[in-house]
Amino acid sequence: MDPQPFHDHDHHQCSDAVMSQAEASLAASGARLTPVRRRVLEILLEAHRAMGAYDVLQRLAAEGYGNQPPVAYRALDFLVEHGLAHRIQRLNAFAACMHPGEAHAPAFLICRVCDTVAEAPAAPVRAALDGAAADLGFTVERASIEALGLCPACREPS
Amino acid sequence: MDPQPFHDHDHHQCSDAVMSQAEASLAASGARLTPVRRRVLEILLEAHRAMGAYDVLQRLAAEGYGNQPPVAYRALDFLVEHGLAHRIQRLNAFAACMHPGEAHAPAFLICRVCDTVAEAPAAPVRAALDGAAADLGFTVERASIEALGLCPACREPS
DNA sequence: CTTGACGCGTTATGATATTACATACATAGA
DNA sequence: TCTATGTATGTAATATCATAACGCGTCAAG
Ligand SMILES: [Zn+2]
Ligand SMILES: [Zn+2]
Ligand SMILES: [Zn+2]
Ligand SMILES: [Zn+2]
């Protein structure tokens, strides 16, 4: 079973595992996980949440890295391009990918209470979308599917 | 058959029809279609494309309306709240709704060549998304589904 | 006639993102 | 070893998108 952001889990192990997969994935593609990039990924992995570029930048600056926007944007763009992070359009923010290496275009589930972001398998959704688009003669190349709602934890009165 | 942004059609009739539906829809809800709001809707209706708030603002200013961002944002927000326009997250832009009055949460199909935006019926897509979310215990309240690709016209070598 | 709700105009500011250029660093020939 | 080259980082400046806060005019209810 994949890590489940919405449920209690050993997040240390969770993020370590993702980090390892990320390293392996990058090594395979020959791209370099530099200190800035690695640190940004670690920061994103601290919680199952999306962070704005400027939030990331602030963290980087506090740790002695550059403090201008391109420093953060470049690292984030790198991670996105290499499938190690996703951009959440709705939030103007970025989240670590929980399945690096596996080619995928997930649907994002964003809890409006606790801001947790999870990736859901989007294949059936994507198939439905492709179908609807095909009815209009449209060819889908990339899709962003983002849902806002309540995660299990926040729905329970608990 | 609905108006088909991707195919040749009598757009004058197309936009007039939407405008009428919009007026009817607003009248039913008691909200007021003021000159600024009406003009913004007309501007959005000029083409099946999304426009940024500042593009709209520029048009408004050129016609003697206010030239500060809130003028455009207020009118656009009003239109979105009343179901007469949609916000396209991916583009930071707004498009007129082609089915005002009918409650709907469409999927958007955005041609990367000609920038045309169309609304596709999203019910099946939404159902698939709800299913995938339910598997994780997540309740979807609102979803944005936006596809980038090629419209029929731009795919043909023609 | 007053009052209050609403729409609009304006100033100012905040938040997000990119361009352009300079500098440092790695590594692969010569 | 010594450059040459590509890549990564640092920085300044600017562009783009969005909102907060305030004041004025209009109009209808009381
Ligand atoms: Zn975790
Ligand atoms: Zn939650
Ligand atoms: Zn039309
Ligand atoms: Zn097209």
C-alpha cells in the first residue's frame, strides 16, 4: 500500500522512502540532485502539504542559500520536470511527489481544513476526460485534476 | 446541440444567446447586471478564449470605466459567483460560461495552439474522480478539471 | 429627508513569477 | 595540468496577478 497522507503513518519512513526513490530515479536519468534541489525536496517532504515558492525560498534563505525568487523557482521547476514534485495550480504551490519515478499524472485531493494534499490514481478520471474531450474532437495532452474537499480525518467529528 | 467553440459557427448568434440566458438567469436570482458587469461579460464573449483580469481591465479603461484592478476583479468575481463566467486556474484567466443558468462544473479543454477554451460535460469525469477520492476516504466538494491539448481545427494540417 | 446597502473609483500594497546577467563549479578534452 | 564547455547558482530588476482599505455617488426603504 502506498503511503496514505490522510492517515496516521510513520512519516519519517514515508519521506525517507520517497527520498530514496527520488535519488534512484534521478540517478537513472543522469540528472543531478544538487544541495539546493535536495534541500527543497526535503522541505516539501516535511509534510503532505503544498508550499508556495516564497515559503520554500524563505527556508532556503534561512539556511544560507540564495534568497532571490529564481533560486526557489529553479529548484522547484527542476523537481517538477523530473517528476519529483507536482505543481498544484489551484494553490499556486508545489508538493513533493509521493511516487517519484513512476510516470503518472495524478489527481490531487486537497483538504480545505488541514491543507493536506494527496495524490489519487487518475487513470479512470483521465480516461473519462479523454472520452469527453474526444466527443468534441479534442485531444488531451496534459490535464490538471484538482479536488477540494474534506479528508477522512477532518470529516470525522473525531 | 450546444455551441461548439472548436467548430465554425455563427458566433454572433452564439454570444447573443448566452447573453440572453445570462440576463434571464440573473433576473431570476435578483442580482443586477450593471453596465460594467455587462460589458465585462460581453468582452469575455467576444471569443471562446480566456482573458486575464488585466486584459479585461485595459478594455474597460479604454471605454471610460475605471482603470484600477479592483474594477475588473470585482466584475469578474461577480460573474463567476453567479455562474456567468469561469475561472481557468491554469491560465490565471477567465472565460464566459457557455451555459449560464444551468448549474454545472465543467471540464475545460484548452487548445495550446489557438487558445480556444471549451467546456466539456464533466459528469462522468467527476464521477470517476469522486470514486477515486472515496477510495481514500476523501469527500470531493469542488473540482477543477482542465485539459491542455489540441482542438480539432489545430490538429488538422488543414 | 435620512439612512443604509450597494456599486464603483482610486490608492496602495501584497503575492506570485520571470528576464537578464554575473559568478561559481563541475567535468571533459588538449 | 590547463583550459574550454556546459550547468548550477546568485542577484538585481521587473513583470504579472490579486487584494485591502477608503471614499463617493446612487437609489430605495423607512
Ligand atoms: Zn508521510
Ligand atoms: Zn484534512
Ligand atoms: Zn461562439
Ligand atoms: Zn485550437
